[in-house]
Amino acid sequence: MSVVALIVAAGRSTRFGGTMPKPYAALAGRPVLSYGLATIGGHPDVDAVRVVIHEDHLPLYEQSLAYCPSGISLLKPVVGGEERQDSVRLGLDSMSPLSPSQVVIHDAARPFVTGDLIDRVLAPLRENSVTCAGSVAALPVADTVKRAEPESSASGTVKVTETLDRRGLWRAQTPQAFMFDEIALAHERSAGGALTDDAAVAEAAGLNVVLVPGDDENFKITTSDDLDRAEMLLAARLGDVRVGNGIDTHRFGPGDHVVLCGIAIPHDKGLRGHSDADAALHAVTDALLGSIGAGDIGVHFPPSDDEWRDRRSKVFASFAAERVREANGTLMHVDVTIVCESPRIAPHRAPMQASLAAILGIDASRVSIKGTTTEGLGFTGRGEGITAVATATVRLPLGRIIDDPTRRHPGR
């Protein structure tokens, strides 16, 4: 491999507060980790990604993967160490069998890394790998810098002891890129230390490290206030609110259950259809595709195509959710109303809600399931079938144009 990426998410988040470690805290309904993982894993120059996690966070990590687009070459996570430096060393050790040329190291708590930033940190290594072993995204210090006593007073004030010359001072960010063998050896030789970034490890080993322009929006989430700032930034970025609607109907036929939102519900009839006739998921699929102008379920999964016969409808809905993510969109909410005289929806609402959330890769709090009847009127009132109506709310970057809206599912 040429370039691998290491995302560090092994901290305990002691300064963050709350019950959820910051890599897995919700940012616009998605774990913080999922943003950087999607960007770095989707970069055309990155061949594989490995995440270093805390040993107690494996279930949270596995849940976060539902929010990442497919196609990422994601390696099995490794457990980190007590200090960040230990975690990176363990991650690098695990990547050695791949024999990569370069490694990009990034903190999971910086969700707004961009492809341009990755390009910038990799460029110096490719242009002059003989004299440049590392490259760091950084910003020049603009504020006046004060040194103060280490302890604050009872009132919270701290005595200033010195004003520093800010000329030549930079704020280091991640991503940081290095020649793999050199940074791996540097970490091995400095094992047991507590340096706070990998450039410091490289510098201590005598390696040449350069700075490239960072990004003000590529800030690190350390406290809950930082998470609030990230929410506001994301809301400003995703200023295009789209609403898509979908409706689907299936008639009853022989059977002993119906499938709705991926859940089999006992009934004295079944639903007839080309696939599993899950009217709720079909309506959701159309709502999602409609929100990004990407056609409808029949465009991507034609009923005339035997490939989709008897297929589970979660394939259709998960494909539509993936298309939203490909458009850099965030699925904010899905509302589903199921119209039928029977079966009763209320007893099955919770498992249906959980199932649909898992299929779409969103939190269950962003899914609403309702059931209603037509008071005996019409074909649903006569017990001839079921209708489902869905509404999806999606936020997209302003000016986003969907490329090739009719691109079909690749199939098996």
C-alpha cells in the first residue's frame, strides 16, 4: 500500500464531560468519529484506514460504522494505550505488515477535516521525501500569548508572568502525514512518553517536519461547548433543507405475516409484491431518493428485473440512505404512517423504529412510526391491502447538485 490512515479515538474524554466519549457523541445525529472517517476513508489516495479505540468502546465503535459510507477500506480496529503516544505507536505497529510508504494520522475529535487538507499534508512527502519526513497542518498564532502561573486563585483568576513573542508560533492540527518507516521507528524509540502530537515525536527523533496551512474550521472537540460550536458550523454548512415524500401500496394475499420496516408481523394474510412487499420501506426509499432528486425506487430496482424478486426491502432503503450520504447530506428525520385496519401497528412500533433506524444509519430518536385506519372506508378499510406514507427531511450543502441521479444499484 502507498498511503494508510490512522484515526486516534482511544481517549477517555475526561475534559468533555457527559456519559458519551466524544468520538461517539452525536453531532447532527451522527457520531463525531463518522465525519472524519468518511472523509479520510473516502480520499482517493488513502488505501486503508485503521481506528485506534479504547478497549471499553468497541460496541460504540461498531455502532458508529452504520453512519459511514460504503466503499471504505476499513481495517479491524486496535486497542490503544494509556497515553495518546502509546495509542499511535500501537496503531503504527499494527499497520507495519502492510508495508505502506506514508501514513496520515488524525484525531477522531476533529470532524471537519477536508480532502484539501489531506492533499496538503501529503504533498511535501511526495515532492521531497528525501529531506521531508513529516508534514503538519497548522495555523499561525494570531492572538497575543501570555504565560501564567500554573495554579488559579480561589476567584478563578491567574497571574500573568510573561508575554511571549508570537512570531514564529503555530497551532498544530491533525491530519499529520509522515514517511511510515521513519515515524514508526521514532515512536518505537520514544515509547513510554506523553508527547501530545506525532510531529513532536518526529522532532525528538531528529526528523525534518514542515508545516502546511491548516483550516480554522478543523478545530478539535474537547468540551461540550466545542460540540455546540460544531453543531452551529454544520448547520450553517448544511443550509439546504430538502423534504422528500414517498407512498406505496400492496394488496393482501395468502400468508401468515406481513413485513413492515423490516419486521415480520404475524397476520392472517401476507402482502403481495415483487420483493418482500414491505410497503413502509418502499415508501421510505422513495422519500429519500426524492429528497435529493435521484428518481424513485422503480428507476433503481425495476420490478421487471428478476434480480430483485423476493429481495428484502432493506436493500432498497439502505441504498437510498447511502445516496444521501454520497451527496454530503445528513438525514435528519424520517416519519412513516402506515394505513390499515389490521394488523395493529402500535404493539410493534418500537422494534419497527429500531429496525428502520439501523437500516438508515440514524439514531432511533430520528424515526417516527405511526399507524392509522380509514374508519372502514376505501380498499384499506375493506381489508384489501396496506398503504404506507413516508416523509424524509435531509440537509444538504447549499448549491449541491446531484450527479447522475438515476445511477442504479450495482446489484449483487
